Amino acid sequence: SAIDLDDVIKEYLSHGEVVQAVKGVSLSIAEGEFFSLLGPSGCGKTTTMRMIAGFEAPTRGTVKLHGQDVTNVPPNKRDVNMVFQSYALFPHMNVWDNVAFGLKQKKTPDAEIKRRVGEILEIVDLTGREKRRPREMSGGQQQRVALARALVNNPRALLLDEPLGALDLKLRQAMQIELKRIQREVGITFVYVTHDQSEALTMSDRIAVMNDGLVEQLARPREIYEQPATAFVAGFIGTSNLLTGALTAGVLKVAGGRVLVPGGQDGDVTVTVRPEKITIDVDEPTGSVSAVRGTVSEVVYLGTYNSYAVQLADGAEVTVFQQNAHDASTTAERGDAVWLSWKPQHSYA
Ligand code: ADP
Ligand code: MG
């Protein structure tokens, strides 16, 4: 694999107190993979990245790059490059000189600099803008220059720490597609840090969802979305309903009904279910499904689907998304008594 972290811990001393920013992270990133670290602000994403890059030494644990232990190897001796949200371009240099800077420092022959800078500017779609200064460019273009400057060194892995964070939504979405294209074209490993779940779901081959210094789940986007491993992941990714109670023999009794949790361990549990997996109906469902009674407290029309808030007898609220097209059962209105049902495989404890 390209990158291996083995039980990595990072402690900082802050005002005389030990702060554990990373509390024991182990993960393996494959060569050529688009891998994301996703989690809320302060969960340890940047610290993890900085240990891969070599800007921070772990307090404990090991970092391997391409099978080699680099735990104590300085950043400039590692075959990785980092791209920051702030771009960190030289303001007085034009695009060409910004990108060529590292190669000139390494005394690369002029002909090779010319070839490589030209090639990389082509990949990031900046050909023809070589003479521009950073301030004469848009945020998206500046980020492409920063990307080109990292790629021109031919790193085996590129580390990107919230690289699109300074861009507005539309530009960010365009750059997400662009970044994915560039990664496919250059074929190297990308490690991508973001707190934006839709960004991670769109771009990644796999995602490590982090919370409070730990990885809560490491899986492909679809699995993270469909089968959140913990209540934290379920709450952080997309919209989820949480139902809590005591589980007995795979059945959770809730106000006005039952939730089937096949294979779930007996005891207190929090069960998650996605709004789009729930069917809303006036009649009591039959068969082996989770079924809960409630009252519609709100209906929001959202074009292709409706969003319902349904209140259970104990006051808990369940969100349901229901497609509009050709669906005769989606006529419930505010105040209606309804049944909610979903298949056993859509409950996660
Ligand atoms: P993220 O990138 O996910 O927002 P960080 O890795 O930057 O999170 O930070 C994780 C935790 O470590 C935070 O609580 C942060 O305050 C703390 N931290 C990060 N860097 C330092 C430092 N140099 N000194 C003290 N605490 C730090
Ligand atoms: Mg950060």
C-alpha cells in the first residue's frame, strides 16, 4: 500500500496540559486511491495529514510510505506533497515561475523544467495563463496553480487539506469534478481532508470518518451512507433517524410500534434508519417489517420528493422522504395518523 498508519497518537502540550489530537489511528491507503479523511472541525484531520507529510512527528505509532518506515524522516525526504487551503503561492511571481520554482531550486535542467511545467499546466487547464500573477486570477485558478506546483515534483502521493474550502459552492462543485479528473489522469494517490460530507461522498474511493481523534468508520462512500457503523457517522452523513431503547431478541419496542434489528445484540441500542428507506401509509403494514404509528406534523414539498415529519406517541420525530412520481400512497397531510414501515435490513444498531 501507499500509506500505512499504525496506531498513531499525537499529543500536544497546550497551556501546560496534554491534548490528544489523534488518539490511535490505523489505516492503509492503496496506491492510486482517492482517500478522504472526513470529520467535523477539530477531530484531528489536519494533524493526521501533517504526520503523513512529516511536519509533525507522532507521539507514538508508525507512519509508512510505500512500505518504508518514515516515522522519523523529514518532509523534504518523503515522496509526498501537500496542498493547502491558503494556496501559499508567491504573489510576486507569475504562474509559470510559481510552478517552476521547486524544480529550479533542485537545479533541474532548463529543458526538463520547460517540458514538465508545460505538461502540468496542460493537465490543470492553465495553458495560456503562464504570465498571470496570482492576484489576477480567480480562487479556482489559484488553487490549480497550487496543485500544479505540487504535481510538478512528481510525488507518489498528494495530500490535500481542505483545498476547496475558500471557494464558493458552485466553483467548489466544479473543482471537485476537476480534481477527480486530474487524479485519474496523473494516477497517483490522493489523500483528501474535508469536513464536507457531500464532497467526500462524491470524490472518494474510500472514506475514513473521524471523530474526536479516532476513525469511526472506514469504508466506500456507499457503505458509509447506507450502513453507518456508529450513531455519530449516521448523524454526520446525510439525514438519519435515531431510535433508542432496549433491544430484546432482535426487536426494539418503541412508542407506537416495533423496530426489527436482525442480529442486533440485546441491551440498550440506538438504531438508525435513513428517511428514504421509510414507507408512509394509512394502513397498518403486514409482514416482517419495522412498523411504527405516528402523526404527520409537517409536510415539505421538495420537487421530486416530499419530506414528512412524523411525531411518535412519545414525542420523538421521524423524518421520511417519499418520491412524488407515480406514487399514490404519498398523499398524507398534516394531522393525519399514519404508519411508517421499513425493511429489517434498513435498521442499523
Ligand atoms: P481538524 O483538522 O480536524 O480541524 P486538527 O488536527 O487541526 O483538527 O486539530 C485536532 C485537535 O488538536 C484540536 O483540538 C486542536 O485544537 C488541537 N491542536 C492541533 N494543533 C495543535 C497544536 N499545535 N497545539 C495544541 N493543540 C493543537
Ligand atoms: Mg484542519
